Amino acid sequence: MRTPYVLRKDRYGYDAGNMIGGIIGILVVVVVGLALLAPIQTSVDETVDNTSISPAAGTLVDLIPLLVVVGLLLSIVFWAIATGKFHSGV
């Protein structure tokens, strides 16, 4: 009879591969987001410079790169909170 495959467990008894997959996933999201930040910034600058949009709309368009960075930071924070709750048993 073949012995079953045993998953590695962390000290809390959870599957350790699950956490490693989460870390790899969040790193992929951050790397792709940061790689897209330069083209987004260039596109925003060209849009504001080459089009005749109102100053209010220009201000909002200038905030797009900031919103991308805030979104990346929030994804990291929410991942950390979810992982902490998962491993603390809450």
C-alpha cells in the first residue's frame, strides 16, 4: 500500500505551502504594478500636456499614478491582515 503524501505544516498546523503561494502571488502583483507605473505616468503626462482639458480634470488625471500606488499598498496590507487572521485562528 502506498503511503499518502503529507503536506508540510507550519507551527500552527496550517499548510505552509499556502502561505508561500500567497507571498509569491503578492510579489507578482507588486512587480507588475510597479512595471506598469512608468507607462501610466508617461501616458498621464502626455494626456495633460497634449489635450485641452480643464484644470480640474487635469488635476484628477494627475492623481492616477498616486491611486495606482495606493492600490498596490492596500493590496499588501489586506494580504497581510488576511494572512494574520488565517494563521492566528481568528
